Amino acid sequence: MVEAHGRFYVRTQRHEPVPAELIINGEPPPDPDDPGATTFPAGAWEMNYYADGLVGGNIRFEIDNTGLTVWGLVDHARYLEGDAAAAWLAEVWPTVREAADLLARWKDPATGLQAPANEDDNLAYTQTLHGAITTWLGLAQATVAAEALGHAAEAGRWSTRRDELRAAIDAHFYDAAAGRYVEELDTASNPGNAPGGATSWMVWPARFLPWDDARVTAQLEANLAYAAAAVDPANGGGAYVTKILVPAALALDDAGARAQVRAALDAMVDLASTPDTMVFGETFVSVDRDGDGAYDGFSARVSNPHLWAGTLVYLTAMALEQPERITAPLAPAKSDDGGCVGAGGGDVG
């Protein structure tokens, strides 16, 4: 199933620049290599697709989409053995190379950050940590693939840009006074960029810093405070708090912090899932279930069942109980085990 899904992205990658569609799309973002271009760049993916590969959305270049797709394609190899791992990387290499070349060249020369692009479901062309950390992750994983396959030129080019972007992220998004990173986005208009998501992605899947770095602890403690407030119905609701919970469960050893993760997970399951089929929406909005005038639960909203929102709940439980299924590859399950191989997400090199 994982490989079939990966091959779908191999088939649907955009190989030629495309112009904006009348009425549907706004003007494309300025291309760093050709500011006068009026097309969306090759090497990326669309916002979403129908099952047959037909374009399904109006946002044409989510730079975070590109970085995360590279991560997913490359990371799968960690769960394959010997020749199978090498064969998978060779199969997806042309796709990874085209996407990584785009990520490497999509650069703001003034800041060293990624140039403005769509970030998540955001029509505006922005330049925040959300796009920066996923661009960094894509370049890091592409470098892993290049080194494994012996493509020294690509590995050198992408690792150079990866390191340059790391320095730019530290320079522009780290708040030394607060001791943590800042996200710089309008969360009210873009639930996919909910508070804490991008800074938590720095911990996992990016592993931008070692998990024993004091900045990781400070970051996750601040993000957990937001998550705790979001899952309290008195505060109106939220979105994607599990983007915070998974990295926190993986990286924090403190018993109190892990108890916070478990409490927030329990609240998501008990209060934010639909009461009949227990699925999740992309967002959850506070409701008064018993009619006493006080909020006491949530209503799941947006694309129910939202598969990524539900998957993140599952991954939170896995991170608490069996973190090695995320941080380290497992041996393939035997046919009579009844088990399965866990999701990827370890070191990016």
C-alpha cells in the first residue's frame, strides 16, 4: 500500500511549468530564476488530486507539499532490506531529483530562506517556518537518497543548500529572548498552519536539532501548553494539535510532559471525534452537548473523516507506546504474525 501510494506521486509530479487557469488560479509566484515567468514551476505537486490523478484543487505550488513528499518517498526505504531498499530508491530517484532541484533553486537571495510560495492551504505566497522546515527536510532526505545511490554531485549541491537554509532558519525564526522558534503566520485564516505545527515539525519528522537540545525542550513545552488549551472545550476548539503531540511523545522523557500528551490525546479521542463513527475532522469546534449553557465537547469539522487528522491521533498513541515504530525501521512482519511494519520517521542524516 505504501509503495502504491508513493507511485501515485511519481505519476502525478508536474514535469513542465503550467500557466494559471482563468478564474481558478491567481498569478503564479515570482520564480527566483525567472521573475518574469507566468507559470507554476515543474517538479512540484498540486494541492490535491482525484483518484485518477486529475487535479483536484486550486493551489498549485505548496512548497511544504514538495518537501514532505520527498521525505515520504525516501524514508520508505528505511523499512526495506538490502536490494529492495536500493531498488525503491532507484525507482523514485527521478522524482526525488526533480523535486529536490526545485527546492534547492527556490531561494530568496536576500535572506537565504525559501522564496515565497503557497504554504499549506494558503492562497497567499508566504515565507514562514512552515515552508522553511519542510524545504529543509526535503533537501535533507534527498541528500540521503543521493548519497545512498552514489550521486555525489546532487548530494553536494543539495547538502550545501540544506546547510544554507539551516543558517537562515536560525537567523530569521529563532527568538533568542524566548528561547524558541517563531512561526510568523496568520493562524486564523489557515487551520493547516495551526500554532505549534511548524515548530513541532522541526522535532519530528525533520529532527532539525538533537532531541536533547535545550531548545527542543523549551519549544515543545510551549507547544504543549497551546495543545492543552486547545483541547479544553472552554477555549473554542482548534486544529492539528496532534502535530504537537507526536513529536512531544517522541522527544520528551519527562513524566509530566508525557502525561500532558496523554491527557490531550484522551481529550481528542473522547471529545473531538464524532460520537457515532469516532472519526476526526480537520478542525474541532466547541459545542454545548448537554444544553446547560457551557461548552463541554467538540464538533468535528472539515472533510470528515479527515484521514491525516485521524492518522495523527493514531501516531500519537504509537509514539507514546511504541516509539521505535516511528523512529527506527522494523523488520518486515511475517505472514503469520498478524503484525505490520510501522510508519517511517527517523534521522534524516
